[in-house]
Amino acid sequence: ESKQYTMLNVCGLLFLFLFSITSAALIDNTQARRDVTGALMDVHDGNVVRWNNEDELYYWYGMGYQDCQLEKGLIPPRNCPGIYQEFGHCGFRTDHAVNLYTSPDLENWTFVADIFPVGGRPDGIYFRPKVIYNKQSQEYVLWINHLAPASTPLASYPDARFMVATSASAVGPFTVVTEKAAIEVSGGGDFNLMVDPNDEDSTAYLAYDAWGNNHALVVEQLTPDYHDSLGAIASSGTISPISNEAPILFERKGWYYLLYGHTCCFCEQGSGAEVWAAQHPLGPWTNMHLDINPGFLGIRDIRTQCNYVITIEHPDRDPDYLYTGDLWSSSPDGLKSHDLQYWSSPLVFDDTVAPPAIAPMDFIANFTIYV
């Protein structure tokens, strides 16, 4: 009997230990997020990562679109009238911030800084930042879309570029090292980055669409310092059909996943999340003929555009993977800076098939995640 009680005590202590090293975070997709001071957060189309530093914080890097009034035009893309006008309209301003927030639990966020301030970068329009860490150089590396000054954003897009900046600190500031990455296809569009967790050299990859190929998806290997792309010499070649953008690139259990949707500039109806899979980032890629954000008559079940997949590591079980996207034109006060973000509950994978399929997502107003 004493042995039984001892075993119960051990199990109880183990439960308390595991509970003590996790935090319960409430993810609410129905309201604009606020930081710990109560201020509405201005952070969009970026990435959320945990660097496994001693601080054990999550870092959310994203675009600060500033407090501009949402605009709507008469011709497509209706939520992007600024694309046809001089620089400075909502979503196409030259003073966009690259904001950083940190959190111990994915719920309570603290504003840190604008990590790439206007005074330390070339003029132009910036959007869709992503930050990765290079273990060899011990640098944090920022990639970001850049539209150089032109008569209109539309005139600048065919020469759109990826700018690269670095910092010795996760909180910046970041300094430009490459003004125009040498990608295979001209006019780089939306993109995402991934450091291969299965590669002992921590090789990194870039997934992007481009104006030069009518927005088809391509994956390329980065240089060892992550400061540039290797371009055509280490490329998947064209993967998707044309007229697609907003890629997500991530790895799970030896499989690499590429998600993307149709082109839609700040579209309030949302975009799809087509799924491709491969056993190497450069392919060959398999079309799984699966859209995990289906819709009807052009309106998506979740009115979001692909952004990033957050990987949440756990000490006692497999990681969770959370899809994130931007709910454009969802701001409760009409300011673009306050457009909502959608975070899915953990994606569900069917490991009985190869490649493992991802179950379609349902809109979930709120849920609790343990981190």
C-alpha cells in the first residue's frame, strides 16, 4: 500500500512539474490584439519565432502599417487603390515600421522597438518582414520586400527586390547588407524563409513568387551567411501555377510543406492555402490537391491570407504547428494598423498517408494553447 501511495505521489509531482513548465495562452481571433499596456498592436505579415535564448520568449516581427485609414477603390484590386497612385497611400507609405513584440506565452505581448527604422534604410515601401538566425555567424538576418521610389507602386513592382539586413541582437537595430538579393526571377513578390532543421549546416531556403514569372512559386537556397540567394544554381524551378502568392514554408517529421493562395492585394474575402509537399526543400514537390482554407464563390471560410506557420516545441510530445494569416480590412476602427490576425488551432496531420495530409481548417473564434 505504501508503494502505491509513493507511486501516486511521484505521478502527482511529475504532473505538477510538467504543468509548471507550460503556460496556457488564450488565442482570440475575434478582436484586435493588445499589448500589456492595453495599446492595440500594429504587427502584420511577419513571423513568430522562439530563439531558445535564456529569456525563453517568443519574438513577433511584423509590419507596422501606421494609423492610416483603410481605402477602397472602384477597380481591382479594390482594397489596394494605392497601388495605382503616388507613394504614400494606405498600405503603400514609406514610413512603415518593422515592429517587434515579445511574449513568454503567445498571449501577453510587450512592444520592444522598430528594428529597421526609416533613418537607417533606403527610401521606399517595405512589407512582409521575416527574421531567421544564422548559428554559424551568430547573426539575426532580416529579409524584407522593398519597392524603390517610382511614380507609383505598380511601376516599381517589376523591379521589386528583397533587401537583407543583419543584427547581432534579436531586438536589432538591423543594418543593410544586401540591397537587392540575386534571386532567379525578377520582381520578387511575397516570400517566406526556413532554416532546415534536418541539415547539420543549418542551410536556409527562400520561397517566393515574382512578377517576372506571373506569380508562380519558386524555392531557392540561400548563401551560407543568409545574406543572399544562390539563385538559379540552387533552385526548385517553377512549382505552382501562375497567379499565386503569400507562401508559407515549414518542415514536419522530415516532410517539407509549401502553402500559398491566389494573388489578392489586401483582399478582405481571404485567399486559399494550397498544400504541396516534398522530402527536400528544392523538391521535387508533390501537389496534394488540397486547400486547407476552402471557400464558396470566392469567399474563404476563413477570410485570411497565408502568412506563417508557428512551431511550438514541447518537452514531452511532438511540436504543434499553428497557421497564421492576415485578416485584411478587418480593423474595428478603420485603421489598417489594427487589422486582425488569424491564428489556427494546431494543424492536424494524417500520418497514415505519405506525404502526411493536413486537415482543412475551420474558423475558431478562440482556443487555449499550452506553450
